[in-house]
Amino acid sequence: MSEALKSPSPSTPPKKSLTEIFNKFAADAVERFPHLKGQIMVVNMNQMKAYGNKDIDTKKTGLTPETALEYVSNHPITQELKDDKGASSCATFDPKQKVNLIFINDGVPKEQFDNVSKETEQHLLFVLDHELAHCGIKDGFSRASSSRDYKILLSESVADAYAMIRHYQRYGAESDPRNKYIGSGARANHFVLGGDNVHFTSFVLDAIVKRKGDIDFDKLTPEQTADLARRFAMKYMPPERALEDLGWTFSAIRSEFRKDPNGGMKALIEKALDPASDYYTFKMASLWLKPMLEDRTFMDGKPIGLPKEYLDDAAAKMKVRDAKFEKEDILFNMPIKTKKAAPPSKIAA
């Protein structure tokens, strides 16, 4: 049998190109959100390709498949992302043309354009789902008046919640969706060290992780998936005042991290283990600390330069404290009555 006719090994996953991934996503997007049909395009800045223009609705948008490409090419965000390769992916709605645009600016190595790694695909799909949620779900786009307005947090919480739920639908509830950019620990890291308060979705993501065993992800309809994401966002995003307090509370730890990451790590551990830390402080510290103690690396992947014995001891103490927090929840560090065991019931003669 010639090499050309040999079947691929069953253990070898089929190759996926960026074009295949984006084409499938664009088609799935309008199936999941029918109200976006003919009014959404996805732009992959890695290859400067647009998807969805062939299905553009001329009556609704005034664009044809050809003019839609020209429209995207001349869009101000396209130029901004060309000039700044490090800028975040984003979604926007043009009320004049009535077009939703998703711009993906997360870099993909050229050698993966025709053979995308599983890790890269998972990351891209999380980002794509996040941006799609902005376009398709109620409160996905914020009504904030400035880029640092608290109102933005709701839209980002909806988007992250939707992306995490979709991750579990694709890869199973046991799959870990976090990486150095996405996840409850990463969002906490960006909040403290980067001042990114409008993406502080850590509490929302943590709530989904804790309830994932109760959710039948395979049976969720597209409508239920969107609704569930919004429910988690509305219930678990922190109050504005709590967010302000956390910014102040962790300012000293931010300073320590900037001077020396290892010193910052010690300060974070001390804050997490401090008996005086209140509910929100401990919750924040725990979510940020947990992935770093598990992996023994900082969020950028660099190893933590503290003694193994010190980190082992911190991990053991945090495990105990986390269990206490989970048991007490909102009553954490409050006086709690000890439940008395019920007396044995008498057996009639």
C-alpha cells in the first residue's frame, strides 16, 4: 500500500486549520443565536480573514458580501489591531449598519495555521465564545459611560460565564478551561496586578466550577445555555463596593509583587491565612492563590522561587481553610452554633 493511501493512525487526532475552526464557529454562532443571522461577522486578525460576509443580510445591513469585506477592512478597530498586535480581542455592534463584529487578535503561531494544537483551539474557542456572548446575550454589551465603569463588569461576567459553560459542553466537565489569561485565578491576577476591575469575573467562574457537577451540560439548549450564563453573572458578580474594597485591600500585595514576585507570593499567602481576613478578602486571596500553589508557578508560567517546604505548608493550611470557607460560606469567620446530635428514637415495645 502506498504512503498516500495509508489510513491515519486512530490515535492521531485529525488536523484542524484555523480556517476550519473559524468557519465552523461562524456557522454555529447563528444556529445558537438566530437573531444574529445575516448580521454578524468574525474577523481573524492572524490571517486577516473575515467569516460570515457571504451570509450578510443586505436588507438589514445595507451590505453585500463584497462591500461587507470592504467595510471590515476599513473599520477603525481593524486598523487599531493591525497597529497593536498585543491588543485584546473584542466585539462591537454598529447601530448604523446593524452589524455585530467579533475581532480575534489572540496570536497563533504561523506553523499552526494549518494544524492548530488542542491547547490553542481551546483558548481560541473560549475567546470566540466570550465575544459571541457580548453580541448575542442580554446584557452582553454594557451601557457604561466609561471604560472603567462598574456596569461593564456585568457584560464581562456574562461573557466569561457563557464561555466557560460552552467549554464544558465541548470538552466535558472534567476539562480544565483555565490558562494564564482565563480562569478565576487569572482574572484575580489581572485585577490586582493589572488594575483590570472590569474583567474581575473570578467569583462568577468559581461558582460555575463548584456547580458543574450538578449541571447536565449535554442537555442544555442554546437558549438555556445563554440564560444560565446570565443567571450566574447576575448572582455571583461582586457588589461594586466590595470590588472597591478589594482594590484597596490588595494594594499592598500589588506593591510587593512589583518589587519581587516571591515577596508578593509570601504576602498573598499571609493575607489568605490571616484569621482577620473577611469573607471577600479570603475568597479573593484563595481564588488567586490556588492555581499558583497547585502548579508552583506564577500566572506567567515562571516558577515560584520559594522553598518547597514553605509552599507545601501553605498548601496544606489553605486546604483546611478552604474547606472551612466552603462549609460556612457567607457565615465564614462568624460565630456558628454547634448542631447537637438528635437523640436516638425510642423503639416501641
